[in-house]
Amino acid sequence: MSSADEAPPPPDFGRMSQPSRRISVAQGAPGLTLDRVDFDYAGHVILAAMDFELDKGGSAVVTGQNGCGKSTLLYVAAGLISPKRGTVLHAGNPLASLFPSARVQRGIRVGFVFQEGGLLANLDAMSNVSLALRYHYDVLELDERTMIAQAEAALEAAQVSRADWGRQPAHMSFGIRKRLALARALAIKPNFFFFDDPDVGLDPRTAQVTHQILCQLRDDPEVTLLVATNRPQLIERLEVPGYRLQAGQLTSHSGKSSLPPSGSFSRPPS
Amino acid sequence: MANQGTAEASKVDPSKAGESLLSGVGGSALHAYRVSGALLLTLISAYKSSSAPGEGAREVCRALTVRQIFYTSFQALSMISVVALFVGATLTAQSELLGGPLQRETAGRVLVTVVIRELAPLITAIIVAGRSGTAIATEIGVMRVNSEILALASLGIDPPRFIVWPRIVSTTVSVPLLTIYFSTMAVLGGFISLFFIDAHAVSEWRSGAVMGLSLVDLPLVLIKTIGLGALVGWICSYYGFEVGSSPTEVPQKASKAVVQSLMACIIYNAVITMVFYGLLVGGRLQ
């Protein structure tokens, strides 16, 4: 930390508005950056001047008590909700000034699996998975055939059976909905992946499938992965740096994942 | 006890009562300011995102808009037909009661004028607000509760473009179309009503109805209906997005959406009529 603190911030990190501050430099290409991020729900502090950084291709697990704000941290980190203060950057791009579609045009493809799925209720499984591909077909340079193939590949990877492809989420079990949400997030071939409580409510076989996919994403050098979970089995399996969210701050997790990842840092609020 | 309460109430410090009244007025003004700002922001972000680049986004949203127009206009035709036929019939019956056989030409003219200028745009907007406005606010509210809006954003889909803009466009297109249909059906209802009252009077009534049609009304009807439609889609979308994370907020916001959009429509309708005929046409009611 100390040597890194001495280094000036890289110019492409979008931090030029705060030249007096010194932030540790990432070793690799910039991935996910949270720069002094504050967030609260009507005065209830969730994130307090939080700094966090993951290199491109880096992975981390966030743990914490129920209600401590793990999901909110993921929402903020994915750019789904704006922080009250501070900046969130994906690959050096500040998200606050970009419409979601403009992020895709800049090569930021986010896969987010929500605790409850967040599936579009009026679309069937196939349409849910192919919607983003259709919406961005020109940016992603996809034709109709590639689009369908990519959607089918994602559904098969998440082991959603073909019989369910034409069904709406309301007619599916919780486990299938969760796998469908995973397939939807995978279909766009994301380079930022956020997974909120991946195996909650899943049977062991489905949880195993989810763990395997997470391990593949972890090993992909193009994907920056952030997982919120309290499951020891998944934490052990992923073997990635772990952080505990407590009192609005991320602190390095003790135990198997005690060491912070290269280029990552966790700093108390000043 | 009641006397004691009255006595205590009478002891209230008038300066404190004035203070609380002032803070109440101030609070309401602040709330109105906040809502106006948020409403404006909803419209601006929807408009801005609608013109953002992206051929795929344009195609998806165009298909969505066409589907919304179908839901808002085509599926409302049966309801509009019933309401318009009976409104036209009732107005004609009342004219007949008031004017009798001597005033049939005037009755036809009054029906056409009143329906085209006032009743058709307003009643159509009320029907669209009650039918589609509720659906818009409820659907968006449920999407908020189920994290569908966040999911769309995570997929790189702009919620204002994907959700708000197609709904504003659909109501803006549907209200003028439905108003034309309403007017036609109302005149038909009047015609049928008169046919049953006195079949020989129909030609006289029809010539009056034709006289009631005036080109001066065309810009008024267009401005009115486009504005009324936009108001319904805009206000109802805004209240849908106002839903937080609790399902109990959905019916509350949906009800608020319909009430507020109806109020806005009635006020807008009156203002446009007064401005148009009072200032632009110089009070000459043709």
C-alpha cells in the first residue's frame, strides 16, 4: 500500500477532478473502480467513502451480515444505482455520465444476476435472454442467426431445459428462474459480472452448475467478477480474494482469501 | 372531556397556528416544486434517450411502441364505441326535449360542435387515463418492485427509452385517433337517437351537423388531443417510476397517477379552449 500510495494516479482513470488525492495504482488494466463512494437509504449508511478496485479479469467475493448492503454495493458497482457521492468506473469510464446503452457502445457489457432474478415477466425465457442481444445487435455486430445461437448457448450453459424456453418466468420454479437469470446475464458475453447470492434457494445440482459457471468466469481474463455471498462452500470453491462489508467499508476477509488481490486496496474513510 | 378539549383548543397560540399553516403551505410548495422537477426530468430523459444512437435499440423500441399503440387505441375501441354512442344519443334526446322540431338544425350543429370541440377530446383522454394510464403506472410499478428496471439497465437497455418513451408516444398517438373515432360514433349515436324519435327530421338534423363542422376547429382539436395524450402517458409513467420496493405502493401510485393525469387533462383542456377561442379566434364561437 505504502509504495503504491506514492505513485501518481494514471491519467486514464478519470480521477483528474481530484488531483490532490493519491490512490494506489492497479497493476493491470483498469477493471472496476469505486472511488470514495457514499450511499445511504434515508440516512442509513450503506457505503461510506468506499474505495475499491479490481483489475480487469480480477475476481472478488463480498461477504457480510444480512442487511449490511451487499446487494446495494453490487448495484452501485454495476452502475445500476448512482452513489450519493463518489465515482464508479468500469474500465476507466465513469458510469454516472453514461446511459446504459452508451456503456455497451463503449465496450462495457455487464452481466448481473439478481437475488430474485429480475426477469421480465411479460417475456418468455428465450425473449428474456435474447432481448439485450436484439437491442445491441448493431453494436455487438450480430445477425439473427448468431443472436439465436448465442441465446441458445447461454440457456444451455445455464442448463435451462428446452421445454422451458417458451415459458414465462411466472410459470417456472425459483431454481429455473435463477438459472434463466444467469443465462440472460451470460448471453451478452459480459466483461463485468455481478452475482448476488448465487446459490440461495437452489438444489445442490443447480448450485453446482452455478459454481462451475462462476469458476469459468473467474478464470476468464476478460471478465471482472464480483460475487456477494455468505456460502462457505462457494467462497472456498472460488478461491478469490474475499472482503467483508461492515459499517459501510470493505475490509479484507480473514482465512482462505485473506490477502487482497494485486492492485486492490481497501482504505478506511479519511 | 369534549369541553376540556375545546378549552385546550381555544388556548392554542395564534402565532404557532400561523407558523404551522405557513410550514404546511411551504411544505406543499416544496413538494409541488420537487414533483414538477422530477416530471420534467422524466420527460427530458425519455426524449434524450429516444434519440440516442443504436439501430437495434431503435428497432426494438419501435416494435414496442406499435404494440403499445395497439393496446391503447385498438383495444379501447369497444369501450369508446359504447360511451360515444350513448353520449351522442343522450345529447340529441336532450336537444329534442329542449328545442323540439323547430330547432333540429341547431341541435345537429350543437351536437357536432360540442362533441368535436370539447366532449370527444376530454372523454377520450379520461377513458385512456382510466384504462391505459392505470395499466402504465401499475406495470412500471410492478417492474420496479421486481427489479426489472434495474435488470434492463444492467443489460445496457435505457429504461426511459424502453419503457417511458413508447408509452408517451402511444398515448400521444392514440388520443387523437380515438377522438376522431369518438366524434364519429357520437354523431352516429345522435343520428340513431333522432331516427327513433322522428325519422322525418333526420335530413334537417344532418344539414345542421354538417354546418357544425368547421376547419377552425382542426388545429384546436389537434393541439388538445396531442397534449392530452402526452399528459396521460407522461404523468402515469412518472408515477410508475415513483414506486419504491414495496408492492403496496403500486396501487397507491397507480391511483395517484390516474387522479393527477385526469386533473391535468381537465385543466389543460379548459386552458387550451380559453386561449384558442378567447385570444386566437377573438371570441368568435362559430
